[in-house]
Amino acid sequence: MTHSLKKENNYSYIEAGEGTPIIVLHGLMGGLSNFNSVIEFFSKKGYQVIVPELPLYTMSLIKTNVKNFAKYLHDFIEFKELDEVILLGNSLGGHIGLYHTKLYPKRVKALIITGSSGLYESAMGNGYTKRGDYEVIKKKAQDVFYDPAVATKEIVDEVYETVNDRNKLIKTLAIAKSAIRHNMSDDLPKMPTPTCIIWGKNDNVTPPEVAKEFNELLPDSELFWIDKCGHAAMMEHPEEFNQIMGEWLQKRKF
């Protein structure tokens, strides 16, 4: 990780740059470092980029769900004394961003989602019956990307450690069930927040049809595709991702 983690008031987060706040929300198996290129790029373009560590494995089991993560995000925004923010979320992070926007629409000026859950959950928490088999977990991590080489040993090791930690596995399964329970298909048409949807054409976790459905349901959304790209566009094609997001923000005057 190129940026050091700040710890304040039970919050851990990365912060870089000054200007309009962009809060970045990581996914279930995603580390903060997945967004290094986003932090580097936008912190030099007049944005204050903040990446909080979400309490996926530290909340009590009964509170481990999408709604409580959205409330946690609200509390963090209050703690940072921010007014209107831009939210960027990948996978579960996108879902948390969407749910937060549903609960606190006036606090979010724009949304960027990529490979977001919220409409369709296929691989979240599933297929860990052979979690002790490193090669099985390695293949599962590689399947997240179009190019399996993006799943470095460090990424595979992190996933392996997570699914073999009993507490983390129980929380992972709880989050997966919560993601299904908090389906947002009825909510999205009532959410006018400007939304930029950036999606990998080869996403196996949340397939392209999901992006099209998000685009159809959200009243003010635009959909952008990245070719030869899986579930984590900001990692596989960082320059293209930053360009799409940057041009959209500029066009919408955010």
C-alpha cells in the first residue's frame, strides 16, 4: 500500500488530496490497495480521496449486513464533517454506496459503481466448501479477473486467509445473504442521484446484463464498458477506468 492508514475514533482510512470528497468503498474480498491508481490519479485532480476500512469482520454477527454498513458510512461521513460526497464502490462497496444513497440521498451528489452487487449475487460467499484447498481458492480468485495474472499471490493469500478464518467465513456468508436480502430493484427507480456505471465486459461475478439493468432502473445513469475486463475494472484497466470516471465527473461538473 502506497498510502499510510490513518486511525482515528475507531475508524481506519486512507486519505489523499484536497477538494471535492470522493469516498471509495471496497468489496467483500477487496483490500484498500485495490484503489491505489484511483487514489493517485484523483488526489492530484482537485479531489479529496478517502478510503475507509469497512467493518466487514468486526461488527457483531447480528449487525453484519448491508444496511448497517451503509449507516457506518453515514457515521464516518459525519465524523469527517463532510457535506455532499461522491461515492465510488466496487462489488459489495457499490451496494453499500447505493443503499447509503437510498437512506441519505441529500448527502450524495454522485455515485460511481463498478461490478456492484444489489441486483444479482452469484459468487458472493458461495463455493467455499473446499476452502482448505489453496489451488481451488487460487482459481476462484483468478476467475474474478479477465486476466488471471492480475490475481497475484498476495491477493490469493488474502482470500485464502479470509475463507479459512472461521469468524471471517461466517461473516462472509452473512454478508452474502444480506446482499441478496437487500435487493434494490424496487428502490433504484426512485433514486435520481447521477450515477456513472463502469463495467467489465467479461465480468463473471456480476455479468454485463446486471450493468444494463442498473442503467435501465436508475433514472439518471450512464453506462460505460471496458473490454477484456472482469469484476474489478479499477485494478485490471486502471488508466481507462480513471479516464472514464474523470471525464464523467468533468462533464457533470462535479
